[in-house]
Amino acid sequence: MTKLLQTLMDGVSVGSLYALIALGYTMVYGILKFINFAHSDIFMLGAWVSFTLATLMGWTSDAPWIAGPAVICGSMLICGTIGFVIERLAYRPLRAAPRINVLITAIGVSLFLENVGQLEYVFGTRPQRMPSLLPDTVLASVAGVSIRLVDVLVIGIAFSLMGALEYLVFSTKLGRAMRAVSHDLKTASLMGIDVDRVISITFIIGSSLAAAAGFLTAAKYPSINQPAHSNWILFGLKAFVAAVVGGIGNVRGAMAGGLMIGLVEMFGAAFFSPNLRDVYVFTLLIVVLLIKPDGLLGRATVEKV
Amino acid sequence: MTGILEVQGVSIAFGGLKAVQDFRLSLREGGLQGLIGPNGAGKTTVFNLLTGVYRPDSGTVSLGGHNLIGLKPHQIARAGMARTFQNIRLFADLTVLDNIRIASHARTWTSTLASVLRTPGAIAAESAITEHAMELLDVLGLADRAQETARNLPYGDQRRLEIARALALDPEVLLLDEPAAGMNPQEKIALRGLIRTVRERFSLSVLLIEHDMGLVMDLCEQITVLDHGTVIADGSPESVQGNPRVIEAYLGAPSAEVSA
């Protein structure tokens, strides 16, 4: 019972991180119909920018309470700007080009970010330890499960951000414009929507959510791998799987998919073998694609002939 | 006399294909003008040129005296040019009401931040938009379908919703691309009345692409005929109908030449 609850907690916690990243993949896919391979690097930047900000501010030990909120906001702001610049410089000039060109450009941007990140005067090639900005306290013990503050914050912040996005997409003017652009970019522009602006905002939002995930990941697992480490890519890849499992292009699907991937991974690791945790995730992907190729919440696309 | 929409010498080529050459048109304010021609004559290309989807290689387009060349589609839409599409292009996953509200946004200037934070100004603007949208749906006879998803509407309703959405931009000029396509005779008669009604009610100038000659000849005061990308005739319905070049474009050359 204890193990069950503990695993549930871990699964939701990791799953909400996947969900935050998956949202960026799915929003960009929904609007521009391409997979932004550089997105997992924005997640990496989110963690490294958080580390750098904390170090620069001297919050390496006994950080004041303001440190956590300040660093996550700073990281989201910086990464949101980076996302904006990437779209503006790398993707927008290729708007009319075939999708494959943009896809390859995204891989290029990804390699660029990883390698610039490794430069000595940027983040360097050594792993670092994230200073604990949040007190590592156990809030309560329920049925033998220790509820750590970090996990509560990870879940709380992730869910609040997802709630905010849900509100933005489904209840505001901007969200309505985003859904229109996602459905048909050309018609949307003919209906007076400034498509370039909507796309820019999409990149800013997606990148800041990934940055939040980066901060929260660093808070949960304080040892930060070097920028080009394959763990970043693997984590991003699983978030991408989450977006596909939920139905790529579907915001609610990305949230559900993220949680599902997190739970499958953690339950598999706890009850079968921890060595196969990646296998569970990709098996789930294959099973979902076999049963429902458009993802759990995806809409079947009917080709009219 | 200059019209609300003035087009002079507009041409565009795609590779070696001269799709539209030296197109001209003058749409009088409050006018109802037809644009006809055989399939592939370049009629929809003209609409794409007018709305900024394509940028012409040469020529001028002005709306109410303002130059439109070089503007982006959303800027032209906001300047007062609205259109419908030959193949229905609604936002199929959105509700009927949201389809209209999207277009209404172009007319309002509440900032994104204000709408997210639900400031009183933004809420007031939003409810004005909704009210205006319901009014449009009412005129088009779609009010009781406001909350339905657009893809679930019957075909004729989808065509009318496209017109409603275009009207939500509060345009000066309305471009209708084959609005009667796929309609039965009763629906066509209703459409005829509808086009007249909206033109009066919203004081619009209308440019109409249509293959149904009965409809065009009955509705339009002026007709421009396009063939192979060039204007071969324009004038009143009677003069166009009697024009030998127009007859040739539609029916082919007289039999003496065919036998050669």
C-alpha cells in the first residue's frame, strides 16, 4: 500500500513535468504542423538558466524564500525570449518552405543550443549541482508515504500553469485566435488575425512552460547534467511521446499524455524492473498508436477524396 | 467617378503561367458586380490578389482610396475587405458563435493582456462582440445554431455561416466566391434575397464570382468576364450576354473554324 501511494505520487510528479514540456511540442505542432526538435533544449536551458541565476544571485545556501519564485520567473522570461527569437530568426523565414526543411532546421537549432551551452563561458561541460532554493522538508507522512515539499510544489506549480494555459486557450480572445490559426492559418489571416503575432506568442508560452519544467526538474533532481547530455534529449523525447499519446496538437491531450507517461514509467519501474523504465514508455506509445493512431484525444483526420 | 474598390493593371505569373494579366475593375460604392468566366479563367486568383494572399507582380489595388499592395492579408481584412471561399473554409472545430467572434476581434482593440485579466473594459468589449455576433446570426437565420460545432451544420448553413463570418469583419467590400455552389434551386432563390438584404443592411459593395448565370444576370448591375486570365468584356448583363467574345469563351468558336 505504501509503495503504491509512493509510486502514485512519483508518477504524478514526473508526469506533470512531462506534461509541461509536451504542451510546447503540441502547441507548435498544432499551429505550424512541425515538430520543434529544439524544444527539449529549451527545457535544458530552463534548468541551466535557473542554476546560473541562483549562482549569480549568491543563493547557494540558505536562500531567502523569494529565491525560488524569482528564479523560476526569471528562467521562464529568459527562455520565453529565446523561444521568440528562435521562431523569428530560424523558423519564420521558412514559413512557406516544405515542412521537412523546417524540421531539419529545428534539429540544427537543437545542436546549436547544445553546443553553445557547452562553451566554457556559457554553462561549460561539467555537470553542476542546483542549489536548493526550496527547503527540503517533509510536509507530512500519510500511511508511511513521506510527502516532500518539492513534490508538492512540482505538482502544484505544474497544475497551476496547465490550468492557466487551459484558461488562456479556451476562454480568451487570444486562445480563440490560436485555435483558429491552428485549424487554418491562411483563413485565419483573411479573417483579420495577425498570424505572425499568434505564432510568436505560442513560442513564448511553450518555451516558458518548458523553462518552468526545467526549473522544477532541477529542484527535484539537483544534479544538472551538462547541456548536451543525452538525458535531456531522452526526457524531452518522452515528453514528445506524451504529446503524441495524448493526440498531437491537442492541449488537453498533452496534459493527459504527460501524466499517463509518468505513471506508466514509475509503476513499471517500481513493480517490474527499474532498468526497463524507458521501455514502458515507448511500449505505451506503440500500443496507443496501434489502437488509436491519432492519440487518446486526437481527432481522426478524414481525407476527403 | 472612382469606386470603393479600384483595380488597375494587376498581373501575376506563377512560373511561366500568366494566371492573371492586366486585370482591371472598378466597384462602385454600394454596387453589386459579377465576376464570371469559364473554369480556370483566374477568378479565384483575382480574389487572392485582392485579399493579399498573393502579391501581384504589377498593378494597383485600392480600397476607399487607400493602397492595399504590400499589406498582409490580416491588414487588408481589417481595412474592410472580407471574403468567402469556393470550398467552405470554416473553423470546423469551433462553435458557430466562435467562428463569428474570431472575425469580430479584428474590429476591437482590447489588448491581449486586458482580455486575459478580464478587465471591465475587456468584458464589456467581449459582450459587445457576442451581441454583434448574435445579431449577424439572426440576420442569416442561424441564431438557434450558435452553440453548435461548425462541422455539424448542414451544407447550406455552412455557406451562410461563411457569409456571416465575413460580415463580422464589418467590411466595406464583400467578395463572394461561388456562394451558390452546390445549392438546390430553392436555396439559390433564398441566397439571392439574402445577398440583396445584407448589401442594404450593412451598406456593402459586393463582388460576386458565380457560375449560375441566372443568379448573376439577375443580381448584378455590372459584370466583368475573365478568360485565360484577361478581361474579355465588362459592362451591363445585357451587353455582356450579347458579346461575341464571351459567347466564344463559353461555347467555343463558331463551327466554321472548328472544322479546320
